[in-house]
Amino acid sequence: MGFFSNFKKELQIKKREKAAEINGRNLKEILKKLKEERDKIEKDTGIRPQIDDTTQMFMQKILNVWISEGKKIDEEKFWKEVDHNRQFSHSVDYYEIKN
């Protein structure tokens, strides 16, 4: 019985990891499109628009996950990077507070 319960847990973990990977790729594509739109608006108007609600919501979820994993995140640095849409050019280590 123990073998099957361990197998089931491992299968669930693998499914979650696969879903997270797919969601991450989709999120990256969405954020890239939103960045391109912001860049276009900035080029046309000369003023960079605020982060849209969708981007802010996605990035807040990412921030919450990192914090729930026990990481100490420099939120000011995190949101500065998000504002310029460079958020996927750095690993989570870049945002962590160094002691």
C-alpha cells in the first residue's frame, strides 16, 4: 500500500511541476506582449505608461510564491524590474536580500 501512495504523491508532484513550467512559459509570452505594447506607447507618446493590472497581478503572484517559499525578497528592487519588464532576465537570487 505504501508503494502506491508514494507513487501517487510523486505523480501529483510531477504534474504540478509540469503545469508550473507550462504556466511560466505562457506567462512569459503574455508579459512580453504587454511589454511590447508599453514600449510602443512610450515611443508614440514619450511617456512610459504605468504597469497594467494584468502584469501587476501576475507578478504579485510570483512574489507571493517566492515569499511563501521563505525567500527574503527586496520588493523595491523586484517592482523596479517589473516596471521595466526585465523580470525574467534574472533568477530569484537577484531579488533576494543579501545579509
